[in-house]
Amino acid sequence: MLLEARELTKRYGEQTVVDAVSFDLEAGDALALIGPSGCGKTTTLKMINRLVEPDAGEVRLGGRSARQTPAHEWRRRIGYVIQSSGLFPHRSVAENISVTPHLLGWEKRRIAAKVEALLDMVGLDPADYADRAPADLSGGQRQRVGLARALAGEPDLLLMDEPFAALDPVTKDALIEDIIRLRERLKFAAVIVTHDFSEALRLAGRVAVMDGGRIAQIGPVCELIAAPATDTVRALLDAPRRTARAVASAFAGSLEGPTAVSTLGAGQGAGVGARLGAGE
Ligand SMILES: Nc1ncnc2c1ncn2[C@@H]1O[C@H](COP(=O)(O)OP(=O)(O)OP(=O)(O)O)[C@@H](O)[C@H]1O
Ligand SMILES: [Mg+2]
């Protein structure tokens, strides 16, 4: 097992914002974390990479407990992508991507090759982008660089916190396809926080719905659709179901090609998700 979260709990004052959250993730597997604003998704991710210390429970990575591992060593095995990309504004694109390889003590030549390969993989021409400042990029390009930076240390696990929230639908779609390809190629596991079931379907085999700091239900999307465990899960599925119906009727007869998954009806999409999930 790559990642084991056991009874993770975080309190702020009187409020328990994450309450005994447990889940497992196999190497190369992906889990989407969905739930209403304030339900504890970001806090859960931050406990996994130890930006936030849990009050109770523990995280294990590759069988080792966080308590037995120095924090800097732990974090280098985990890539982290956030909504606003979080790039260092005064460093170039190449320097931003090099941060973790530098900390790992890689040779200059290996770092340069890595930067170039990753920029290629996220669809940015190294000759054009390597020396630019983050301010001279579009939001979508910044997210791509953030993704390249998170993968530069060849992590076993990538944490993504609403990585597409600020992007237009076309840019978002392209980035989702890039992440799917990168995962096929580099085989890293991922936990992805999203508000969107269609993103979850495309990116992850399993979904965990959080509500009030707890996991309301965890499993393949098709299982959630077939038997939602709580009213929150049911409500979260209603919006994508309505969207899927509208999209399916508008696109009737033209559902083909590589982009078809996102335009399928909820039931059909779930089948595809299950097949993708089964392959993980
Ligand atoms: N440092 C902190 N001090 C006090 N309360 C906090 C702190 N960080 C988070 N919280 C509270 O914990 C709860 C969970 O926050 P968290 O950021 O994990 O939610 P989230 O599910 O990521 O929400 P969103 O979808 O809006 O990003 C919220 O009520 C938030 O106000
Ligand atoms: Mg959040």
C-alpha cells in the first residue's frame, strides 16, 4: 500500500474540521476528494503532506509512518499542486521546476534534462518558456508549470487541490488530458480535490465524498451513483446528472472521439469510470 490515512483528525478550537478520516491508496492509483466548501478537503491534503500536523491518527507512506520520517524527506516524495499554482514570482519557470531536484542534490545536467522533459510533457516549448517569469504566463500555463514543478522530484504521490478551479473549460479540458497522459507515463498515484464529478470521473478510479469533516462515502463513482449513502452524496450527484442529461441530449448522435467521456450521461460515464478504475 502506498498511502494509508488512519483516523486522521484535526481540531481548531472547539471545531473538529477533519474527523477520523481513513482511506488507502495503492501505488499508481487515484482518488478524488469531493465535498461542500469547508468540509475539510484541503486540511486532509495538508495532513498528508504534513503542512498541517494531525491532532490524532496517522499517515503512512510506503509503510513508513510520518512520525518516523523527517518532514523534509517526507515532502520530497509528495508533489503538491494548488489552485493558484504557488510559483515563486521572482524565479524563472526553469528555476521553479528545479526546486525539488536541487534539494535532492541532483547534478546540474540531470536537472536541466528534467526541466526540459517536463516542460515538453506539459505542452510548453522549453526554448520559449524556460526563462520566463511566472508573471509572463497565462493562468493555464502557470498551472502547467506548477504541475511540472510538483512532478520534478519524481514523487510517488501527487496531491492536487482544485488545480483547475481558475481555468476556462477548454484550458481545463486540455490540462486534464495532460494529467491523464502523465499518469499513464509516470505512474504516480494521486489525490485530487475537485468540486466537479466529471473531473473526478476522468481523473480517478475512486471518489471519497467528505461532509462535515468525515468521509460520507468512498468507492468507484458508479457505486456512488447506484447507491448514494447519504443525502449529501445524493445532492452532489444531482447537479452533474442534470448537466449530463442536458449535454447528452444536445450532443445526441455526436458522442465519439477521445473527448466523448466528459459528454456522456451520468450512467454511461460511470461505466467508463468504472472501467478506467478497474485498470488502475
Ligand atoms: N488554520 C486554521 N485555523 C482555524 N480554522 C481553520 C484553519 N484552516 C482551516 N480551518 C477551518 O477548517 C474547516 C475546513 O477547511 P478546509 O480548508 O479544509 O475546507 P475545504 O473542504 O478545503 O473547503 P473549500 O472547498 O472551500 O476549499 C473550515 O471551516 C475552515 O474555516
Ligand atoms: Mg480547500
